[in-house]
Amino acid sequence: MAVLKKNELKAMDAAALQKKLEELEAEIFSSMGAIHSTGKPSNPKYRELKRLRATIKQMIASKQKKP
């Protein structure tokens, strides 16, 4: 999965963000398995993926908060 920019995320609705979050978490969990077995992540952008997950969670929360 490519790392998305914030303006691309802002354009998405909550359902699309939730779908991206599920895809992202699956990729992060597969990288975590590789880290535990080999000591290296399978995806070199592991840290960026974790930051993107946090950003998406914040945007979902803010979109649900708005009336």
C-alpha cells in the first residue's frame, strides 16, 4: 500500500477511511510477523505505515465527531 498524503485522506469519507485502515492494519501485522521472526520488517516503510494508521484513526474520529 502506498503512503497517502493528508489532503487525499481528508477527501475520503469515513467508510473509505475505515476500509483503508483495515488494509493498512493487515499490512502492518504481516510486517510485525516478519520482525518477530527475522528481526527486520518485510516492508521498509513500516514506521511510515504506523504513522499513517494513527493519522487515519484521528481523521475517522474527527469525522464522526462532527454533526
